[in-house]
Amino acid sequence: MKLPTYLGLLEKSESTLAESFRQVARGHGHEPDVHFICQTLAAQCDDHQQALKPVLDRYGEAEVDDEPARLHADGLSETRSGPLGLLRDLQDLYLLASLVDITWTMVKQAGQGLRDKELLDVVAACDGQTTKQLKWLSTRMKQAATQALLIAK
Amino acid sequence: MVDRIAEIWGSRTPYAREERWPVRVDQVLAEGVQESEVQRWVQSACVLCSNGCGIDIAVKDGSMVGVRGRSMDIVNHGRLGPKGLFASWQGMNHKDRLTKPLIRENGVLVESDWDTAMERIVSRSRALLDEKGPLSHGFYTSGQLFLEEYYAQAIVGKAGIGTPHMDGNTRLCTATSAAAMKESFGSDGQPGSYVDIDECDAMFLFGHNMAETQTVLWMRVLDRLAGPDKPRIVCVDPRDTEVARHAEVHLPLRPGTNLALMHGLVRELFANRWIDEDYIAAHTMNVEELRATVEPWTPEAVAETCGVAAEDVRRAAEIFGTSDRVLSTVLQGFYQSSQATAASCAVNNMHLLRGMIGKPGCGILQMNGQPTAQNNRECGADGDLSGFRNWENPQHVQELADLWNVDAAIIPHWAPPTHAMQIFRYIEQGSMEFLWVSATNPAVSMPELPRIRDILASESLFLVVQDLYLTETAQYADVVLPAAGWGEKTGTFTNVNRTVHLSEQAVDPPGEARSDLDTFLDYSRRMGFTQLDGTPLLDWKGPEDAFTAWKECTRGRPCDYTGITYEKLRGGSGVPWPCNEDHPDGTVRLYRDGIFPTDPEYCETYGHDLLTGGTVGPETYKAMDPGGRAIFKTAPYHPAHETPDEDYPFRYTTGRTVYHFHTRTKTGRAPQLNDAAPAAWVEISVNDASDLGLGEGDIVRVESRRGHITAALRVGDIRDGTLFAPFHYGYWDQGGTPAQEHRAANELTITEWDPVSKQPVLKNAAVRIEKIADGTGPSLAPTTTASRPATHKPADSTSQTGRDSGESRVLPPGPGQQPAHGHGRRSSRRILPTAGGSAAQATETIAPVEPPAVATKEERA
Ligand code: SF4
């Protein structure tokens, strides 16, 4: 069964996303909305990892060097500056959050096959928030893109 | 005669529930002018707050010499408040008025003429458009212009230039009102009516110091309170306001915790089944999400977070849950605090849960701050699409393109409009190089002023300022245009409860001052903006042409003006929209049938996630299929982003006083008002003053991470741990710059905004306070209002609210620091009561005439 590998991937991706939200919050203090909302969203990712704990315990550790584990994406190591830098950092967050989102979907598929109510409840509680994270990122990028790509210095 | 500085609300005319509010006509004339000498009375309405009182201007020898309230007007039934009485006309008549355009030459502003000034604007504007395109341009307007002017500006911005960078200072005062209504009901549009004050059994004032912000509306409440079967009042406000003093339950919560309290109130409605299941099933959606979100918020949890008594939360909820008719009003205490839209939507939710909307006495009044804020929102000078259209709906964009006969592609609709704070950010980053400011004063009213001043002073910025006076902001301008104002031009505007008034020209503007409408039309002409057929984009000759065009823009929209003409407004009362064939006399309340404008083809927005501001988007919204139902919108509570800590142990909040408006541009020039509140102050509680060894009148320095102010201290009845400063005071009467002493409340405020409404968080910051000098007398804060001297004795507020022991603010009092009694250390500093004396006398005629009523058929149906 490969579900433990995917659960591990999910936990790792949430943790990477949390750290990256924090990184962007720190790096873009002059954009107060980004600064504060990224902190809130990082805390959501922490909650998601907590919520996954009991399920992870139940299904156990994944085998080492299992192929899907290599799917994981690296987080942001540093933030960029300026309007275009903001746009690109948000876009990186979008990619990381997309990985989280689609991984929740995979895990949900497995949970349905297993009829694992606890797991499905965790998915229901968390995945909706990830979807909203993506919506916010896309809203904020759309707002910034025209100025950043056409006329920003 | 009544001293209307001392007696802010004047004489009482008590009345009972379901009666109409009696008429009382208030009048004031310039010293030495007899009523018989007034040559003309010219119809208008007051522009010194959002209430929109009907007013007649007295004219003698070509000058405004006084005012009286219009007895037949449904808004005020003849009454006026101190600002209307004293500032409306004296604020225009001042010698400081700008009479000629000014242009900057070698670093200084010098007098010029219109041609030179306009050519300077147009050449810069054209060069930037050619070189960088429309995103280099921004407009920052006001809540003070007339409808016709906003509509002209909206068309110039959207269809002439094509920039999304348009906003008004309405972002600071009323953006959350609009946002909350859009989220809950699908569109802007005030559900309730002032008539609901006559009909209600209970009134909830959420962060709304109505007694000071809309004095005439408060007179209506006071008259109900003085009559039989008076309404029960609940007040949510950290200060001991006049409203709080009349409240059965006062919830003086910690600033920044509104949403937690609202969750608690909503939870009580669920828990006690004070909800209307049938209404919820038929007319709303998302109730389960709401129920789940509020579940953790027991009265005890609210008490812990908000610092109010759990029992008071229960009592307040019980009043809401068991009264037959509840009217709620909401203002800046919610709009300018954290999680503004979510907290304001919670008020809508409470009414929807009980089905108390669209029925007599059951209204919601999501208030506005400024007199014409409503029109700014309707016309889209704030960046929204005109006529409450939805920027995400291509059909709506096309409708505007057809109306204006332009290519739809020029109308910015690829993203939400750029809000004010972001406009200033783009200037700071150098990508926006042209900003046109009309009738507002960001150099005093925006948050974090040291930063705003730097932005206004940017090398790269070309700044146009259009105003009555050389404001703090105008001093940074490259071109200053002298504006004609109230009484000097004709136009219409709309108040909080949708009532449209006509304001006629009474006198000539001073010197070469011109109406804002003429200026925008001139700019459009000189820029050569055209329609698709090559004819001028704006070919209006005057305001009535603009109004006619606007009516077409509103046809079939929630704010339908098609039944209104200047002629209809002349002579009688204002008329509340929608006014059309179906509602020829206007409309008292919206949503009587429980059908809301949420249909995807009709709605003004597809909504947002209230926690982050992420847009819901058309696909998700259509899949939700609201189909005319209202939507319960909510978000989990989170603490304010800046809370007290060891370095900055106090919570800081800002607000108005009754005697001033905005940055005192007019009120500071009315002697009666200026004398009543001549200087800034800072309020502190008795306990905190006592703990810190501070006394009334001491000169203190209050500091945040962003700046500091210096002012005299008022020891008052504010909640412990909280400091308050009025935001009106800037620098124009101190030489224009904060060179000597910082006193603008916004030196301290934080650059942060609500994720949905984008309204800045002006009412929550962390600060520290220290004494810098003994006072030479008491502070000059008014004694007639929330800023009155303390009546509590030290520690006597403990029993009511509990001290904020979780916040390490309190220094243990040293020996000998305990004051003898409640007025701080030097109680010997006698505080004189605020009064206006002979200069502030106004007549009040209680007229035995039938009170006015509009759309009577509907009202009585
Ligand atoms: S309540 Fe407002 S509109 Fe009415 S007179 Fe006072 S300031 Fe003017």
C-alpha cells in the first residue's frame, strides 16, 4: 500500500508550504496584506499537519526511498524584492500550494476506497482551506500582475 | 434660543412607537442678520456627515448668512446639528478660500490662471499616457463631491484613461459598509430606513457613536427614549459614549475583538433557538457553516477574549433574540477595526437568522461616514463599476461600454479596482506618477502619516489637488485647483438610507473657483477623450445633463434613479431610491419580499473569502446557485495583528468628536465649533492615569512603532488599557507642517487593511505613553460628549469590565500616587463645561405640522 507514502508527502508539503508562507511574510513586510495573510495561512498549514498526525500514526511510516516521495518540492529559500519579485514569490507559493491541494485529492481518493471516515474528515477540514489559499494567491497575483509586468520599476 | 454647542441635541420632542417623529425647525443666522433681511432661502442638504439633513441656505447680498432645517424633509424633520448649523455656511465663507489656480514654480506654489494650470496637467498627463500607459494614472477622491461629479470622474477614469487606480477617501469611512452588504445580499444598498427608529423595540449600535457622528439621527433616538414604550438600547463601544450612557447593556470590548463578540451573539441566537427556521430555509444559504464557525464562542469564551462580562453577552443576545423589532446600526468601530467585513457581515447574519429585514422597525443601517460616500460607491469613483455592476461579469462591462459608446476593452475589468492603500504603494514604488486628489486630505487622514508625507513628496509624483483650501495635502501639489463647493454649485447627493437630495447653487464661488464637475469636463475636453464615433466622451453642459446620463446608467439596477428628476426633488423632501415606475415615490425599505440581488447575472459581486479576501469567482458562485437568497458569510476570529506588548502596552483607538468633521477643513473655520474643540487631546482611563501617576491636562507623548504625538491628557471614562485620540487635528492651522509638534492621530496608526473591504485598520494599534510636562490647565477636550471628564472613581470600572490583567500595562502604583478621587492626580484643575455662549444661539421651533413621510403607501401597507 502506497498511502503512507502519500500521507508523508502531504505532511512534508504542508510543512514546506508553511515555512514558505512565513518566508514570504518576512520578506514582504512592506506589503501588509501579504505580510499578515501569509502568517495566517502558515498557521493553517501547521494545523493541517497536526490534523494529519493521528492518521499518520495509524498508517505508519513510508518505506524509505519510495518513488513518490521524490515528488516533493523545495520551499522558498529566500524572497525576492520589488513588484516583480513579489509576483514571483506568490507564484512559487501557488505552485507549492497546488502540490498540497492535489495531494489532498489523492489522499481523499484513497480514503474513499478505504471508507476511512477519520481520514475523510481530516481531508474535509483541511482541503477546503487549501483551496481558499490558492484562491487568495491567484486573486493577489491578478491584482499585482498588470502593474508589475507592464510598468513597475 | 438654545446654545447648540452646550445642548448638542437641542430640545426633546417625545413620541411613541409607530408615531411619526415630530417636526422641529432649527435655524441660525449670522450675528446681526434679522430673518426679515434674508433675501432668499435656497434648497440644499447638509454635507457635514452621512445623515444628509435637508437644509435651506439663507442668502443676503450674494452671501450665505445662515441656515435652517427643512421641515418637510424625511431625514431630519427640520432639525440640524451643531456642524450643520455652524460649519455648513461659515466653512465656505472663510477668507482662506482658494480663488486662483496655483502652480509650482522653482519649488513654490504661485498664483496662475486656469489655462496655464490645466495645460500643465494635460501635458503631463498626455506625456505619461503616451510613454507609460494608463497604469501611470491614479485618482483619489472624496465623500464630499456631488453625484454628477463622481459620475463624470468615473467615466473619465474608466473610459477616457482606462485606469483601475481610482478610489476615494470613502475607503477610510464606508468601504466596509458596501463590502458587507455586497457579501451578504449580493449588492450594495441599504436595507433599512430611518423610519425604523420610529418603529423598533430595540436598537443595537455596533461601534457607532451616533450621538456624535450623526447628531440629528440621535435626536430621533433621544425623542423615542423620552416617549412611551421606548426602545431598549445595546451599545458595543470601548468608550463610555453618550450612546453607552443610554444603553441597557453596554459592551465595552477590547478594540480589535469585534468578531469574537459577534460570534458569541450569533451563537446565543442558535443556542436559544431565537431563529426563524422558515425564513432561513426560504431566503438564505450557508447556515451550517455559520453555526459551525460560531460554535466555540460561548459567552465565557467571549468574556475572556473581549474583556466584557459573560452575563452581559447573554443579556444583549436575549434582547436581540426576544424583541419583536430590532434595528441595528454599524459604523467605524467595526469598519475601521480588524476583521471589519466579517464583523459587519455578522450583523447582517443576526438579522437574517431572525428574518428581521425589510419589515418595519427591523432594519439594518450599515452607516456611512461622509455625506456623499454613497454616490462615490454608486458611480464607481471608488473604482467599482458604475451602477453597482460587477467587474467579473462581462455582460455588465459591455453595458457600460454601450452606455458610454466606447470599446469595452478600455474599461478596466481584469482585476479588482486598486484600493487607496495600494494606490499609495504604487506611488511609493514609482510606477504611478500622476495622482489627482479631489476634496480630501490624505496627509492627515491616511494611516501612518510619516510614510504618507514621504509618498506625497516623491520626486517622481505629479500631484494635482482640487480643494476649497490650501490643505496639508495641497501643499505637496504641483498644481492646485480652486474648487467651488457647497452652495456654490448645483447637484445631487444621497445619504445613508438612500435618500437623494438636490443641492442648489445659492451664491457665486469666490474668485475663479470652479465646480469639480466643470474641472473634470474641462480635463476630458482638453485630453480629447472621445466616444467610438469620434464625438466627445463627455458632452454635458452642466449638472442636469450628468444626472440624466446617470439615470440611464442605473436603469434596472438596485440603485434605480430613473423616477427622479431635479424637478421632483425641488420644493419637497429628498426621495429614497430605488425610484422608478414601480416605486414612483421611492422605496422605504429593501428586501421586503426576502428576494436578494444575488442572482449571478444581476449581483454586484461573486463574493470573497472573508478571512483572506480571495475572490470566489464566477464558476464557484454559479455552482452555489444563490438564486435570490442571502448568504451567511463568516470567518474564524483571529486576534488583531498588533496587540499590546511590553514595549507598547496600551491599545490605541481613534475617532471623531461631535464638533468636527474629517480634517476640520470647514469645522475648524466655524468659530463656535473651533472654540468648542480647539486642540487635540488623548484620553486615558482613571485607573491607568492613577497607576501611571498622570493627571488631567498633563502633556503626554504617545508613541507607536511608526510615530508619535504630543497632546494634553483627558482622564475620562474609556476602558482600561485603551487610549483614544481624535483624528481631526492636522497642521493647516499650525503653519501647515508638523514642524513643531506632531498631533495628528494618524501619526501612530498602522498600515494595514481589511482583506475584503480594504478599509484601513485605524482603530487598533499598540502604543506607549509618557508624560513630558505638567499641564498648565485641563485639556481642552469637550465635556459634553464621550470625551467628558471621568465620572468613574479609580478601580470602579473593575466590577464592570475587569482589568486587562493579561496585558502587562499596569505599573503598580507607587506610594502616594493614589489620587484622592476620580479625576486623576490634580483634581484641583477645574474643567469648565463646554458651551458656546451668545455666538452659539439657535432657534428651535416646534411646529405643530404633520411630520413628513415619503412613499407613504408602501410604508403603511
Ligand atoms: S446630522 Fe450631519 S447632516 Fe445633519 S446637520 Fe448634523 S452634520 Fe449636517
